[in-house]
Amino acid sequence: MLGETSSLGSVRTEQIKRIARELIRRFPDKFSDNFENNKRAVDTLIKGATTKVRNQIAGYITHAFVNIQTAPSSNENVEEGEVESK
């Protein structure tokens, strides 16, 4: 059981999430849904981070941006609700 790989996603520590959210809050224009670009941006913004930590932060940021883009906007839901109520 120890050597087996799991199909579940990786768990990120709260520290990784906190740093990623802070970077997104402070520098929203430096990030996108592109992992490679996010990796370079994290590398320039956080000096001294290990490669693993940098990649985890960039991955979390990429994941957050993909979720933002695929989430339905609240305007679409309001318009659909108005049509149904008429």
C-alpha cells in the first residue's frame, strides 16, 4: 500500500494557499491560467523559495484562475432567472 500511487489530487498546505492568495491579491495582473507564466512570476516575486514550493504556489494560482474562468458569472444567473419568471 505504501508504494502505490493514488488517483486523488495532491493536498496543499495552508501556508502554500495563504502565500498564493496573498500574491493574487497584491499582484492580480501578473498571473493567469498559464502555469509556466505563473511559475516565472512566482520566481521573481518570492526570492529563496525552493523549486517544489514555487511550483506548488504557481499550481495553486493556476488552479484558482481556471476555476474563476469556468465559474458561471452572477449576471448570467440573474438574466436566466428573469426570463423564467416572466
